[in-house]
Amino acid sequence: MISAPEPLVVVTANGLYCPPGDFYVDPWQPVQTAVITHGHGDHLRHGSARYILARPGAGIARQRLGGDREVTPVDYGTRVQLGTTSVSLHPAGHILGSAQVRIEHEGRVWVVSGDYKRQPDPTCAAFEPVECDVFISEATFALPVYRFPETPRVVEEIHRWWMANRERGIASALFCYALGKSQRVLSELRAFTHEPVYVHGAVDSLTGVYRRAGVSMLPTLPVGTEKKTDFRGALILAPPSAAGTPWMRRFGDHATGFCSGWMRVRGDRRRRGYDRGFVISDHADWPALIETCTASRAKKILLTHGYSDALTRYFNERGVEASALQTSYGAED
């Protein structure tokens, strides 16, 4: 009997490991060589000796890691030899610099997607389908209920909400994740206004990285420590962690909104306690997950964080081998 070849990626205590390449993809413990799909904190962690990532994401990595780490930027599509493997990075469409990791070894190809989305996004390169034998996909929103509207239409809703609050004489506090979502909203809003937007410090520093990368966004003003600013009629972007904190008191009367794919479900919106929910996600929805996994032409699909059970069942029922991988990645959005 001929034994099956050893997998190119296995789950270890340190994360997803490629034995023939002797490297990890988005490790959750410090390692010698880390190939990084993108800059969110559950995928880019401190402590590794060497980081390899897509060139557009280098600024994010250097800001989050500090200057004492070896960061090796690689152009999309360029092949790098790691051990006995050939590795290349391909756009994932998630945030600036996000990448899928293509691993080739002895005629076999595995792809680790990281997080990805298929909707257009002016702040990052569009997702690039990559054919492979085994596709490791996220499953953050892998339930049929998650079908996302077109983002420009939702951003128009945000602008109308902002203007309605201005007519009421109050501020609009919009909570978005500091990396990726905030910059996308600032870029998409350019279709409706050129007004400056106030931003929390966490948003401000990362927006600066995007500007240096050439991404066009609305002008922004940092929310300072002075208490004399009149925020009535203004739009303020802040991370969800700022909601309900003393930092919010400076804005006086204000309405709150939250940008997230989780806002697709009304119960989530009520439970989180925001005045408005806006369905904007940096992940693939149910139809896009199916489309992407199918387009990979993979004979086997492995699913990471999210609702992996539903997508596993979907593909197994259609004759495609699928199963879940237990990882330490989060489900931000």
C-alpha cells in the first residue's frame, strides 16, 4: 500500500507549521521564521526572530512590532525558497498588505488564505484566486445568514446618518476596528464628502501608515486632550474598545454606530447596544466563501476560525473533502 504524502502544513503548539520549509504561518508563539498573512494582532504577534510578509504590509508590521525585528518584505507573486519549499504571497483583499501563502513542494501546492474578502476595497489589492491541492480557508462568517450588501451603499447610509445627527445638533461616534475597517470607511466616504473626520489615537496612527502607502482617504483630525472642541455635527471614528469609556464623555450628546459583518444579525446589534449597525465586513460572506473554496479547485479544504461546521458539511455533501483545523485566530470584524 502506498502511504499518503505528509501534509505540508500541520497544527503545532506554536501554530501552523510547514515541516519541509521549516517555517510557521501566523504563529501564535515566538518562532524562528514567521510568514505573516496580515497585520491584525491575532495573526502578527511579537517575539519571532524573522518575519516574511507582503511588501504593502511592511509599514503596518514595523509599527506594530517595533524596529528591533527582522522584517522581510516580499512583492506579491515573487517566489522565495524556504527549506525545500517554494513560497509566494498573493493578495487576499482583507486589509492593506494582506496575503495568501502559496506553498509548493515536490509537485504539491497548499494555500493558506489567512483572512480574506471578495468585495472591492480601495485600500488594498483585490483577492487573487490561486489554484491548489489543499486550501486552508477562514470561516468567520460561514453561515447562510451572512450575505453582505455592497459597501458603497452602506457607506452612503453612514453619511446620511451622520448628516441626520448633525441636524439634531449631536456628534456621530462610529466604532470601527482600528486597522483596516477605519481606513476603508475613510476612503469610501470620499464619494460623499470631503469633510475632515475626527479619529481616536489608535485609528490615527494606523491611518498614517495607510497614507504613507499611498491610500487616499478623507482628511482626519486627532481627538486631542483639550476639552474646548465643539464636536456637535462631527463624525468620530474610534475602535470598539473605546465604547462606554470616559474618553467618550468629551463628545457630549452623541449617537453611536458600529461597522461590522456581525451587524447583519439584528440580535447582535441589540446585544451590543449601539444606536445603529452598519454591515461592512473585511471578511468573505457565505456565498463568497463557497465561491472562493470552489475556485481553488482544491481536492481538500481545511477550515480555520469561525463557523467551520456549516461549511465543512456543505462541501462534504458535495463530494469535496473538508474538515476543521483548531487554531488560535480570532474573529474580529
